[in-house]
Amino acid sequence: MEAGTQVTGGTPGGLGPLGVKRRRWGEEVIRALLFLATAISVLTTIGILVALLTESIPFFQEVGTKFFTETEWSPLFSDPQFGIWPLLNGTFLITGIAILVAIPLGLGSAVYLSEYASPRVRKTVKPILEVLVGVPTVVFGYFALAFVTPEILQALGIQVNIYNALSAGLVMGIMIVPTIASISEDAMRAVPGGLREGAYGMGATKRQVATRVVFPAAISGIVAACVLGVSRGVGETMIVLLAAGLQPNLGINPTDGYATITTFMGSAADGDNPAGSIGYESIFACGLILFVLTLIMNMIAIRFVRKYREVYE
Amino acid sequence: MTPPPPVEAATVRMPGTQFVRERGNRLKELGFAALLLIALGIALLTLLVLLLDVAIEGAGSLSPEFFTDTPSRVDPSSSGIAPAIMGTIWLMIVCAAFIIPVGVASAIYLEEYANRESRFARFVEVNVQNLAAVPSIVYGVLGLAFLVRGPLSLGNVVMAGGLTLGLLVLPVVIVAGREAIRAVPPSIREGSMALGATRWQTIWKQVLPAAIPGIATGTILALSRAIGETAPLIVVGATAFATTASTGLFDQFSALPIQIFGWTADPQEEFKALAAAAILVLMAILLSMNAIAIWLRNRYEQNW
């Protein structure tokens, strides 16, 4: 870029023809086109907001504060109810189960890969984790409904419904493990070796180095990984749609079925709700809640990631 | 720039004593290492069980007819994935035709034209990060509001589905494209410009060819993410029991993940085996795409 200004922009000394800048219209047009392409990603964000808001505003005008004060959700029934709590309850119950599985397994794997594994093991396992991040969630949904519920939970004698939060949560946890493991391993590897060596020099054992030096030093990256894990769980649709059922439920018994924000959106958007109906608008209202929730979590994660970058670069 | 507090605590407040007191407890050390290994083991083992279960359940249904038959609501034995595969191919064509030019152009603009420190560049960067974390079903809602109904009103057709997926994975291409372009050393650009090439000539003839392997890798990874997405397609109205294959951009469509969803959700047990077989096909496609991406990355990795 520096070079460009020197050739076409003229030199301070005024060396004759070199200093003459000719406007190149072709170049300008290309630049404008590239800018337009870049604007598409910004327009996507604006488009999401506009789509969610234009349909949500009439929804909230009609429903008002009942959205947050009532405890029943049945917008598609003839006597519709619009209390969001059962959906939020299902979302966070299942994500909670998932996180209870994903954080110990994910962080354990990350510490092992970062501090204990030989370079060869790490070189094999890390790409496997990265491929696993890409396994479609509908596959995990199949696994939860067709394997974990009948062959594990019911085989163990746990009285679960066909659709239940436990199976969906456990499988969602397994789905999130590679995400948490991969990001937090990166954070731990970014801790300078000098810190480890200093601790070893003081007589620390491997476990002490891992838990008291590396782990605290990488904590912001680890927190970011966990927040992103939660965010993935909250936004996940297919596992819950297949394995947790569609029943709005305010309970906490994990053997029952629960609807979540995403499952409602997925099941209501089947084309039976004409545009402009309250059922159609409720999809967008749920989308807005989901968008805001995940946006907040992502902002937190980005902030934490920045923090750990600042320390070691 | 300050060392993290825990290290300070260990070295300054209690010089040595704390570490020494606990040393020699070999059992604790071994136990901890074993726990970590178990964590990794459970995670990998579960995923292995998943793949094995799918393979065992699905292998029996994989026959040549499975690829040429259309899905049936009543008869599992004559059901196949022909419309789903055609739908997926069409979706990927639309998606690729959208993300390659737009993603690469954005990457070029952000790396070669925009001022890195400018507000716009930083805004776009944060925006791309945020877009990557928006739940996929929200993109479905975007497609529903603008492409299927609303301003474009395309209906639930291939074009709407493909563009929705394209918007969803666009950040992947932009990020990969930027990295690939950034990896081309400035000396290449300077050399080209010193010979009198314009900025665009430099980008088109020098920078882009050198960045193509990286861009191709990113694009394949983006498509491999798009090919398995289910939730946005449900929202934009893909059909799980399409009896005819899509033949154009404005046909209704099915897709492999949608077919898997439809069969898995079916209460009739026999359809689960078909779902497993379709998962095997999808996973085979996915793994080959990943393998190609890794091969591309290794084959054309360039050290300037």
C-alpha cells in the first residue's frame, strides 16, 4: 500500500512525470464493488435485526408484558398464551445439563492435551477435535433419540419419556466438548513456557503447574470457551427438536420433555402460520430473545479473549 | 504485561513452602493425570460410539437403490435419498456461487484497501465475529422474512435455501480469505507495483493466485459447514418428503440433513435405519471435504 502511493501519488521532490497522478476509473469501480461486497456482511446483521424487530414489534404490542408475566406458552392454540418462561426454562435446563457434561470433559481434555500429551498425541487428537466440531447437529439429534434414550437411559432403568431433557442435555454436552476443549487448549498453549519453568524451578509438580500456573494464567480464554459453549447450547436446535420434544414445561425433572426457544421456532415455522398471524410473529419474537441472549454471551466471550491476548502479545 | 497474579502468589507470598509440602504425593499426581485422560477418553469414546452406532444401524440400508429411490411415507424398504442428494447439490451450487465472490471480495477489501485502524474496518471485524456466533436458526428466520416471503418472496425454493446457507457461512470464507491474503508478503506487491502495475492488477495477478490455496481451503470448510445445517432449512421450508428431485433454482427442495431429520423424527422404527444410512452418506461427504481441505492446506503451504 505504501508502494502504491509512491508510484502513482508523486514524490515530495517533484520528479517530473512520476509525480503526475492520473485517476484510474477502472480501479475506482473495482474498489467500489469490493466495498459493496464487504457491506453485505454488515447488511446481514442489519437484516437480522430488521427482520426480528419488524415482526416482533406488532407481537409485543399485542401481547405486552404478558410475555414476561405469564407462565404458559401456547401461541398456536385457539386460546393462545404467551408466557416465555416455559421456553426459557427448557432452554436453560437442557443447556445446564449440557454444560455440566461439557465443562469437566472439555477442560480435562484441554489440560491433558496442553500439559500432558506428547506432541504426537496432540498432533493426532487436535485435528480430530476440529473435525468433530463440524459434525452436523442433526446427527447428534439422531444419536440422542435413537441411541442414548433407549439404549443407555432406559437400559439403565431410568424412567425417562421418549422425549426428555436428560438425553438431549447429555448429547448436547458431548457436542460442545470439542468447542470448549479446542479453544481453551489454545489459551493454555499461549501461556509462555517461562511461567511453567519458573514453577518447576520452585519445585512444583506437573499437577501444580497445570492447576495453579497454567490454568489461572489462561483463565480468560477458558472462560471465553465456556461462554461460547453455553451460547452454542442455547442456540442449538436439532438435538432438542429431535430428543426433547415440544411440550412447554416449567418443571425441573430432566426425565420429562421440554420445549425450548429454538424448538418452538423450528416447529412453528412449518408454513402453516400465514404471515401476519400472531403465531408467525411469535417465531420472530422468540428469535429476538435468542439473538439478544447469544449476542450478549458472544460479547462477553470476545471481551475475555481480548484480555488474554493483551497479556501475552 | 503484568504476570498473572497466581504465580506471584506462589513465588512471593510463600516462597517454595507450598509446593514442597505437597510434593511426593505421587498418588495424587497420577490420579490427576488419570482423570484428565479419562475426560479426553470419554469425549472421544462417546463420539466413536456415535459413529459405530450409526454405521451398524445404517449399513444394512445402503444399497444402490437407496441412492436412486425417492422417500416414501409408508414403505421404508423402497425409500431412498435421490431428491435429498439433488437438493443438497443445488443448495451447495447456490451457496458456493454466493460465498466465493462475496467472501473473497470482502477479504480483499478489508486486507488491501481498508485502513486497518479505521472505524469501518474494526466495525466489520467485530460484526463478522458476532455473525459467526449467531445461532443458525436465526439465519433461517432472516431467510424466511426476506427471501421466502417479504421483499424477494421467492417462496421456499432452492435459491432461498442456498442464499440463507450462504449468509450463514460467509464469515468463514471472509476470515479464511483474509488470512490467506495477509500471508502473501508485501514484497510481492511492492515488486509488482514497482514494475508499473496498478493496485488491482497487483491484486488480481500476484496476490490472489498466491492466496488461492488458503481461500479454497476456507471455502471447502464453509461448504462443509453449510451442507450439514438443518435448522435454517427447516425454517425456510425445505420438504422432508420430496417425491421429485429439484431441477432448478426455483424448485422446492429437500436436502440430506432435512431427510435425516424427517426420518429420525418419524415414529415408525424402520425409518430410523434409513436415517442412519443417510447420516453415513452425509458423514462420508463431510469427511472427504475435510480431507480435501487438509490436503490442499498441506500441499500448497508456502513458506515465503
